[in-house]
Amino acid sequence: MSMKSARDRLNCPNCGAPITSYKCEYCGTLFYDFANLELYEPSYIRLRIGDTLNIFRAVTTSIEVTQSSPEVCYADNKPFLCGNPDITVTVEMRVVSDDKGVLMERRRNV
């Protein structure tokens, strides 16, 4: 079974609108696509902050997924699991220069 990234889906999981960009045009849901991260292999990352697009070459040094246990609640003195577990994904990257020695490129108003 293959996992699809958010952009490979046809519709936004929150409002059902067609996905045409990194952000749903109707409800504003953002989509992050990290499908191609490989440990210790350099890759180019595009990071948009406001109206600035930052492009840099980075090496992924760590990917960690942790999950907390749901709470144990009681009803009529019987335990049951309540609430949803929290899942945390931590990705650590180190920015490295490209073949020309450039660390990052910035583009405004994109």
C-alpha cells in the first residue's frame, strides 16, 4: 500500500475543495510535502514565509516520529482509553552550500 502526499489527493481533507496549490483556496489549509526526504542526502528545500520564498540546500540529519499514549478515563469504575494520542514528527536539517558556495536564495513577492 503506497501513501499519497497531500498534494497527490484530489480534494482538501478539511473542506473537500480541489487541491490546486500548496494552500487550499477555499479554507486555507496548508499542505507540506516531505515525501522525498532521505537521511544524509542533500536536497533542495523551498520554504515560503509570508511573501518570501527561501530556497536552500539541506541535508536531513534526523527524522523522528513519536506518539503519546491516550489518557485512561474511568466510567462506573471501569477504565477506558479516552482522547486522541498526540503524534509528533521532528525533522532536523543542516543547511549546506551548493556547488557555487551559496547557502540560500530569497525571492520576494511570490
